[in-house]
Amino acid sequence: MAGRFDGTLLKVLAAYDKVMKIILPTLGPERRATYSPFLPIDPRTGKVLQVPMLARDVAGGTVTYEDPETRERVETPVTGGRVKCQWKADWALRWVALGVDYEMAGKDLIDSVKLSGQICRALGAAPPEGFNYELFLDEHGQKISKSKGNGLTIDEWLRYASPESLSLFMYREPRAAKRLYFDVIPRQVDEYQQFLEAYERQEPKQQLANPVWHIHVGDPPKPEIPIPFSMLLTLVSASNAENAETLWGFIGHYRPGVTPQTHPKLDALVGYAIQYFHDFVLPAKKFRRPTESERAALLDLRDGLAQLPAQASPEEIQEVVYEVGRREPFLDLRKTNPKDGKPGVSLEWFNTLYQVLFGQEKGPRFGSFAALYGLDNTVAMIDGALARSA
């Protein structure tokens, strides 16, 4: 490996004037005065020196500079680890030395990619094929940067979700600016699962367009998570679960035979949900007091759910939710279903459920949640919310 780098450094020495002609126009006057692709390493101190080159010996493979302390002329080889490559040239020299044939870079480095490509050609090498991707933004649409501290690291993501969910986020729309912050994690987890479940039903051509084919290098695993992440988060919120055993009690009742042993990935998701809830959802929970009309609707919902059999399906529970929502003040005739003629339900009804019962702005389909949580527990939750706001 050292031989490759030394060979490339000798190529730079031979094409020194060509390389400098490419780089110098991109620098300001002060930098031009001292710039060289080579930064000599002081043999006395081991420090990297940013000094101009006084002479070059292509045949001998050396450069000469003035020691900034002693003012003596020093001749040093460019090989053997005696120089460091400077910014502007370093990237291109690594491409040449390592034979890089493909390089990805953010759009803020487009000019650097072009410059490095020119240097490669000056050294008689072909620049790599490239791909420029967009930048990551925070929740406010601002560029993520280390100095601002508004980023989200890989380790932080993996504290709350699986590596596959992060792969999905990275895979999709690489040329579009993407907002990378904690709120996007639950959606990526659930969308990964949706893609995975869809894969088995798709034709081969569709499978090739499915992100999971690429994430798993053509061999996606069988889906084994029967409960969305968003649902688990709401379940943690409603039950105030402090541990996985509590959540598994609800899951086992809802899906008999599903256990941490039979569904290890779901077990991992349960752990992620508890961690995410305590770090992000709980601090932001803010229960809203219902209006009088909302209070009356919640009482109707409570009574309707109480009359259902304990093993009612999510669809049966959801129909009760719709039935209450089709009354004033949530009735929306503009959304009347043309198939069955039933009037529509305003989004305000679902906002009421999330804000009053869960203390959050959004949540999963209520019928599926209530089936998982249990009708008795759901009725008790409504009673608690109404008592809290009395």
C-alpha cells in the first residue's frame, strides 16, 4: 500500500506545474503564496509545515523548502512518509493511489469533485464515476452541521430503531434533501415493514423496485412483525409501560402464540418503542381538555365500546368510532361514501381522540389500538381522561 502512495507522490512531483495550474486559481492570494500539494514533515519536531517549495528534483524525487525556524534550506524526499498531501490535492491523490472507480459525495462537494477529477487526469489517471447526493436537514429545514449540533448520528438512530429502517431512509430519494431528525424514525420503521410484507406478494419486476430487495442484497427475510411501531408507541403511552414484559402481556392477549421467542424482531421493536417513548414522546405529552361537545362524543364512544364483546375485532371497534364520529359536531357530509351512502367523519374527531386520550397530535388507527390494548382498558382510559378534565 505504501508503494502505491509513494508512486502517486512521484507522479505529482513530475506533473507539479500541471497540478498547480489547476489548483491555484481556486485559492485566494494569501494561500497561493505558500500553497504546495506537499506539506513537508519537520524531521526535528515531526510537525507538518505549510511552507512554499523552493525547488523540485523530479529525478531524485525530492523537494526543497526553507525551515521556518532555522531559515536553512532543507531537501526531503516526497516518499517514505516524509510529506503530507495538502487539501485540494489529497482527495484526488487517494483516488489515483487506491484505484478508486466510484465515489459518492454531497452536493456541497461538487466543485471539489470536479477539481479532483482534473487532477486525476493531469496525473494520467481516470477519475472515478461519481454520484452526488443532497444534504440532510434538521426539522426546521436547516442544513445539519457539527458546529450547530443539530444532527442525528447513526448510533443515536440505532438506539431507537433497527439498522434496516436506517437503510431504508438512506436508500430512498438520495438526490432529494431529506430531513433527518428523531421524528422520522417511527415512520421509517413502519414503512420498512410495509415494504417487507409487500415483497412476497409482488411480481419479480416489482420486487426489483422494492427497497428491501436492495437493503437485503436480493434476499429479504420473511416478515415477522404483526404490530406496527406506531401502534407499540401508542400502547406504551396508554399503558405507561416501564418494561417489555408489560407490553408483551398486551401483545400475547391480542395475538395468542406470539412471544419474544417466536418473534425476536418484534421483541427488539418492543425495546425500541419503550426507549423512544421515554426519550421523545413522554416529554412532549400534553393532554388537551375536551370541549363540551367533545366530552359528550367521548362518553358515547365509551358506552359504545363497553357494549362490544371482549374479543371484538379491530374493524368492529373502528365502526363504533366512525358511528360516533358521524354525529355532530364531527359529521362531514362532504366525505359521504358513494358505495354505502354513509356520511364522512371530520379529522377533528380523530384529533380529539389523540389529543385528549393520548396527549399527542397523532396516533394509529383507533380500532386496532383498542383491540390490542383491550376494550376494558380502553374504556378505563376514556374514563380517566374525562375524570382528569372534569
